[in-house]
Amino acid sequence: MTRAIYIIPVLILILVVALSSIFIVDEREKVLVLQFGQVKAVREEPGIGFKIPMIQDVVRYDGRILSLQTQPLEVTPLDDRRLIVDAFARWRIMDLVEFRESVGTGGIATAQTRLERIMTAAIREVLGGVNSDRVLSDDRIPLMVQIRDIARRQAEALGIEVIDVRLTRTDLPQQNLAATYARMQAERQREAADEIARGNEAAQRIRAEADRQVVETTSQANADAEVIRGQAEAERNRILAEAYNRDPEFFAFTRSLQAYGKALARDGSSIVMTPSSEFFRYLQGPTASAAN
């Protein structure tokens, strides 16, 4: 009975020591086994691990992809237009030993702070070398790739990998918005004036061409009309000559009647002449009897 009293505490102590020497690695974690602050083992695969109780410690780190939202910062591109920029980064721990040596006991929080400083420097370096129009445009992927590559190279010393970087905001400071809008409006007005000037020039050119075509068409039509009129006159004269040659006496008689009609056509007109006047020759002679 007395022996059992001593054996039970020993068994309990052995069980506690055995349990304290076992640790479980989750699939979302990466684990370091430290002995007096020195790295003794690295466990990145999920499962059960062992350590020396009371001597070795287990430090756990998040093995998943982590995110970092930078604070808004002011950058000055090449054209001296100040911009307010912030970015979003994705990163993860790649080398646990190097990560521990770089950040010490601060862990993820210290790594986030140091990575944000790296990101800030990379953003200033890349965006400070281009014009603000490129930063404000929709096609900013090349700029984000440059920022990511710079941050990735510098973050390797921390034992972490920068997977992706995105510019979440690129805005003008509030005090610069009015001047920027005014400049944009002036540029649009200048473009509109240029378009109007080009339109007026094209309209004048088209109008001049139309006027030239009108003159040419009218001249050609007048020339054609004169030709047709001349041909008609010639045809009329030919017909008259042909008719005259058939019966000259009848032709002279008809012309005389036309002259009589024109002379007496007006109202209130009077003609005083003798019956023996030459004017009545065709009304008195044998030609008139034949005509009657």
C-alpha cells in the first residue's frame, strides 16, 4: 500500500512529462522548436512532434497567405502632381529560421511593420518615376508588378515572400482637385475648338467645291442651250426657206397678213392710207383673189 502511494505520483509525473514533450502541428501553421532561444527544429508539415520538456519551447507562426494594407501616403510623380496612394499586399513566410532571426520575438506584427516600410519605399520609387496620368489611368498593372518585384527582393531578407501587390487608391489631394478639373476642362475645350476649326475648314472646302461644280454645270448647260438654240434656229430657217421656195407668192402674202394683224392688233390704233397704198396690194391684186 505504501509503495502504491509513491508509484502513483511518479506515474502522474511521467505522464505529464510525456504529454508536455508532445506537440501538434496544425496544417495552417509552421512551427519552430527553440532551445534557449536557438532554433533546434523546424516543422512545416502537419502532424505530431516531440520536444524536450522544460528545455525546449515551441513557437507557432501562421503558415497561410497573409495580407497587409498600407497606410495612405503622399507621392510626387514626375509632373509634380501630388497623389494620395495606398496599397494592398499578399505575403507569406518562406524561411522560418531567417524569419525568426529577422523579426525576433515580435513575430507577425513586427514583420507587418517592416514590410510596410519596404512597400512604402517601393511605391515612392516606382510612382515617382512616372507621370501622374499613368498612375491615375486604368492600366496600372505594370506599375504594380514593379512595386511587387522591388518589395519581393527586399523582403527576402526577412524570410518572407511577397506574392502580389495592388494599388487600392490613387487620388489627388482635395486641394488639387479644383485645379486638376480646371486643367482637364481647358484641355477638353481646346480639343473642342480644334475639332470645330477642322469642321469649319472642311465645310469651306466642301462649299467651295460645290460652288465650283455649280458654275461648271451652269456654264455647260448654257453652252448646251446655245448649241440647241442655234440648231433650232437653223432648222427653223431651213423650214422657212424650204416653204418660201415652194410658193414665194403665198409666202409673201402670208407675211403681209401677219404684218396687217400686228399693225391693227392694238386697241385704239388707227391707220390712214389710200386704197391704192402698197400696203393693200395683196388684198386688191390677183393673188388676193386666188387666196380667197
